Amino acid sequence: MHVAEAKTKVKVYKNCKELNKVYKGGVARSSKVKNKGGKTKYKPYVSKALYDANKKKDRDKDYIACER
């Protein structure tokens, strides 16, 4: 159990523009997921908790939210 991780408040972003200001490549649920959309310029930040909090922004359901 990661105590520090559980205490960290995971930010829910309003939209992808806001999320991409902090995480240029979006947020991936795990390092094993592959982008199904178009070409991406940036590597996504990997965080299950952050992805789960912003899951609604993953429009193509490839487990990467706001990839670019």
C-alpha cells in the first residue's frame, strides 16, 4: 500500500486544454497502453489514479486521456 499516493489529491481537469498545460502528452493508465488515435508528438504521463480521475476525457477509449 502506497500511503503517500493515497493522500495525494488527484486533480480532475476541466478539459484537455487544462490537462495538457501540465501533461503535454496526456495521461496514460499504464505504461503498456498504446495510442489508437492519430500521431502523437509527446509521451503521455503514466498514472492510473490521474487517468481514472480524468477518464471522461479519453474519447477514443484507448486508456490515454488527452493524448497529443
